[in-house]
Amino acid sequence: MEIFYLDGHPYVELCDLLKLQGWSESGAAAKAAIAEGLVEVDSQVETRKRCKIVAGKVITFNGDSVRVKE
């Protein structure tokens, strides 16, 4: 499992996290994947594109997972 650090920020939006992880080529592709129900936050399907992801959350997409840390 990969680790994503917030680096002093309180949260990262879900669509931005997919782009920053390199899991999506563009913001539009990230938003489409989220809208289609392909992304999970803590093992629950998440369809809110700008969902605020805080430290402690685990994001799963296309067989890859990342844990968010402060």
C-alpha cells in the first residue's frame, strides 16, 4: 500500500488525489471514474468528486490503494 502525505494541508479532494497519485490522466478522467463508482474510500464506494480526504483514510482505485497521512 502506498502512502500519500498531506504535507501540512488539512485535506485533499478525491479527484485531486487520483491525479496526484498518477491513477488518472486528467481531472476529467478522475471525476468520471469517481462518478462511475470505481473509487472506494475506507472500503465504501464514494461518488462525491470533491470529497475531502483527511489523514487516516484509505483510497482504493483499480486494484491500487493509498493511505493518507499528515
